[in-house]
Amino acid sequence: MGAVVVEQLVKDFSGVTVLHNINLDIEEGEFFALLGPSGCGKTTTMRCIAGFEDPTDGTIKIGEEAMNDIAPNKRNCGMVFQSYALFPHMNVFDNVAYSLNVRRLKNSNPLKKIGVYTRMLNSKIGRYPKDIKNKVNDILEYVELQDHAQKLTSELSGGQQQRVALARALVMEPEVLLMDEPLSNLDQKLRHSMRNTIRQIQQDLKITTIFVTHDQEEAMSMADRVAVMKDGEILQIGTPTDLYSNPQSPFIADFVGKSNILDGKLIKRENDGSVIQIGEQKVKSVDSPEKDEVHVVIRPESINILDEESKDYDNYFEGVIQFATYLGSTVRYDIQVGKYELIADTVYESGDNILQHGTKVKLGVSPER
Ligand code: ADP
Ligand code: MG
């Protein structure tokens, strides 16, 4: 139960395809991030999973059950949106109790029409049976909002509103939690602490979670696995370390962390890797690319600034320091190497010299990097 499988999902809006064959295999209890720039189709994918959009083609399974003909409220997904979508005229307690109340009324009056429920609901706000009261109080305590239960949601801070939205989703005990850019409206500091809160809750409850974001740091720091999307397609799926150390395209390399990307040509395959021509220079890599035209990605921390005599590396470059940016524990150098400007991050310890503009340097990169 709780695993989410998306197979060959296609979505068209008025003849324009915005999702092309999306495939996802999300394990039960996994924290899975969908990462990509604005407009790439993250929200549409989520809305298809939740049942708010009908797929043009493909299947969605939750807990091995095909969802195609199952209404959103029967899918057992909890949703948290960027905008929180709280009821501003209701207090925190009533917001969290709302869906429980709807479910109870529907279960006890299965034949009534929607308008009747709305009237019944409105007349019952603030007067709940004990089991609903207990559940709501428990969840409010869990997200540390027990002291705010009677406040209007409009009286709360952004972070508190976000926790109300979370409580409202969790109180229904969903199998799957879907979160669409839930932290985007918070200021930087709060965003960092909410990351930890959400991660902690997810680990406590072991709830399968799909988390949408355009912020690579957020995805990489929170998720077990990340799918990178672009233009309605999934480009690569992997653990954060996997994506960082083995990006399969320049787009991923650039989107997931800082990188130096150089154009190269494969000139020789060897047992333990390959030799690649970059400009005037030959470099060794442990990778063996399939095509001859390649992009060589070197992370800034993998470039080592060396003494003249150093012989520790298989690959050397000669460069000239352009800029040095002191960042506290590291110094970032912009270094001209032939036609490329490379970025190198070096660890800074107090008393270290910072290299000045114009200094000639020798750089080393290992074939593994
Ligand atoms: P993201 O969440 O990654 O920013 P969306 O899933 O919201 O991207 O949108 C993907 C693409 O689908 C965009 O080009 C958007 O304009 C288009 N789109 C989304 N919803 C609709 C809709 N209801 N009707 C028409 N086009 C839509
Ligand atoms: Mg979106």
C-alpha cells in the first residue's frame, strides 16, 4: 500500500502536449521530489496523481490499484499547496476538522446533495463529536499549533499557516502526501526550518510523499530520490548524490549544483576509462561515454589548485586567477583556462593566502572527478 506508479502518462491541454510519457515508480514510504523549472509540468503531474486532471493517456496506480476511474476524494491523497488554500473565515481548529466532518456527514447521509452538506456543515462548525475533536487536537499538538487552535488562519504567520495546511492534510491519514511548492511563500530562514519539520514528519509517519519544487537545494536536501523534469519530460531520476556525481546531461549538471561544463571529443577508449580532447589538451576520465562528442563536467570542489612541483594528478591545467570570492569557510576562484573560465572552490582556513587577480596557477583534476 502507498506506492505510487505512473506509467506512460501523457497530458494534452487543447491539443498541446505538456506531459510526454512520464514514468515514475515511487516506493512506499519514500520521500520523492519532482524538480524542474517553472512551466515544466510538475503541477500537472501532481494533479493527475491526485485526480484533479484526467490523463490523456497512461495509468496511475496508488498501492497497486489503478486510479483512472477513481474520484479525487477516494484516492486517499493528502495535498498541500503553495498557497495553503485555507479557509480564512474559519479558525485553525475548524480548518483542520473540515474534511473529517465532511467525510463523517457523507458517510452517515450517503444520498444527500452537495448543497445540503454545505448547510449541514456550516451549522456544525465548532460542534464536533469527540473522536473528531481528539483527532484534531492530536494533530495540532503534533505540528505545535495547539495554542493557536482558536485563531483565524489570517492571524497566523506564513510558517504557522503552512503547518495548518500540513495538519489538514495529515488529519485524514492519507496513504500519499502530495506537496506542491509548499515552502515557496516563506522567507529564507523559515524555509530552512520548515524543510526539517516536513522531513521529520515524513520520517515519523513513513508516509509516501511527493514533493514538487523548482529549488534544487530543497529537493536535494530533503528527498530520498529526485526526478528532474524539463519541458514535460523526466530527464533523470536518482538519489541526490547520484544526480550530483553522475549527471546525464549538461542541463542536469547545471541545474543540480554548480559545474564547469567543457566540450570535448573522445579520442581513445581504455580499459579503465577514456581519453578526451578538450581544446588543446588531453584529459583522462574514468567514464566511458557512448558518443564521441561529449560534455565534460567538473564540479568546482574537484578542481585543486596546486604547487608547481605537484605530481599527484593525471590531469593538469594551466590557468590565471581572475577573481577570488571569499565565502567564509571556502574561497571561490574564477580561473581563465584557455578559452574557458572555470570555477574552483577551495577550503579556506584562517591565515591562508587568497590568490590575487593575475596569479598563474596549476590545476589538478583526478580522472574519477
Ligand atoms: P509547473 O508546475 O512545472 O510550473 P505546470 O504543470 O503548471 O508547470 O504547467 C505545465 C504547462 O502546462 C505549462 O506550459 C502551462 O502553461 C500548461 N498548463 C497547465 N495547466 C493548464 C491548463 N489548465 N490549461 C492549459 N494549459 C495548462
Ligand atoms: Mg507548479
